[in-house]
Amino acid sequence: MSTDAALAAALATEAGELLLRVRATVPVDERKAEGDRQSHELLMARLQRERPGDAVLSEEGKDDKARLSADRVWIVDPLDGTREFGEGDRTDWAVHVALWERGSLVAGAVALPAQGVTYDSGRPPVVPALGSPLRLVVSRTRPPALVTALAELLGAELVPMGSAGAKAMSVLQGTSDAYVHGGGQYEWDSAAPVAVAASAGLHTSRLDGSPLVYNQDDVLLPDLVVCHPATAERLMTALEEVR
């Protein structure tokens, strides 16, 4: 039996390969819906086969509240960045697979299929050098006022990007130094990216510095900080000023 981290990586990669095929063969007006559906069905079938005793929380599935009493819950986003996936030429979309066990995230993987890479908590990458000036990755379609204000205070550059998974992994790729999100996310948006980021030594928290808590009755987990450890103290202090 594979380790949970290895399984997460294998499933995220497999779902990503499926999504690349969908992207190449399905008509544009059906692509996003088919991508969501087919990736979800693949992940559910594979988890049922590989970890039949575990609960699952998926963005595309019905929320079975029995997960709240389970010891192990897989938290998955079959297609993070559906908009970017549907556009055909963008690479900033992802597949998220994470495992929560008895109060903590214990494994996770983020596949970036169009970039040909999967990051997982079992093989955390080396954290790249901190940029200068500081670079804050931000939504390319809905840049929040909070991050704009933060960038002005820190003298930072904004790096527009698509999915949450792509944004969080950009810190590990060295194309940004921090991902700050101020609202509108759910557990499946951040669980896998946080598991991978934390395994590599990045700072991960809520905007107020409190821990990110998963497998809750209300799956809304609206805010998030993932950043290079060398800038965490400075960034969190600045957040106190602009919030």
C-alpha cells in the first residue's frame, strides 16, 4: 500500500492527465463542466478503491456530514481554476488532494497539469530565495483591495494569477513570495496547497495569524496566508495595519 502522500500525488497527477485530455477533446462550451465532473468521478472511484474506509469532502460532491465523526477525511478539489482551465492556453489551474486526520492535515498534493508538475507533502521542494522587491500573488480577475493596500505598504509587486493552488505553489516555484487571500474560499481551495506549503517550511495561517482548521461543519474558510518564512513576521505585521 502506498503512503498517503504518495497516493495524494498519484491521484492528483492522474486527475490532471484526465483533465488535459478533456481540455484537448471536449468542445469549449462543455469543457469546464466536463472537467469538473470527470475529475471528481475519477478521484471518488480511486479513493473508494484505495482507501475505502475514509470519508471524502469534494467541491463537486454532496457533503456527507458523517465526515465530522470520521478519523480520516480526504479533502479534494477536482479542478481548481475552472475559468483558466476553460480558456485553453493558461497553465494556472490545479488539482488538489489532501488528507485530514484527527485534527490535522497529514498529506497533500497539488498537480499543475498544464505545467507538467505535481507538488506533494511527501517530497517537499526546497524553498527558493526571497524576492526583492517582495512579490504578492493576486487574483487576475478579482484583485482584492486588501492585497492592493498591503502591496502599497510593503512596496511590493503584484503578480496576477488564476487558481488558488497555482498561487500557493508559485511561492514554492519562486515566482512570488506570498499569497494572501481575504475572502470567499472553502476548505477544498486551501487544504492541499496548505499541506504542501507547510511541509516545505512555508508560513501558513489565517489573516489574523490563527491556525487553519479543516473538516468543520461549515466548510467556508475564507482567508489565508501562505508566504516565504523569511517575510512572515513582516507580512503579518503589515496585515495588522491594513485589515
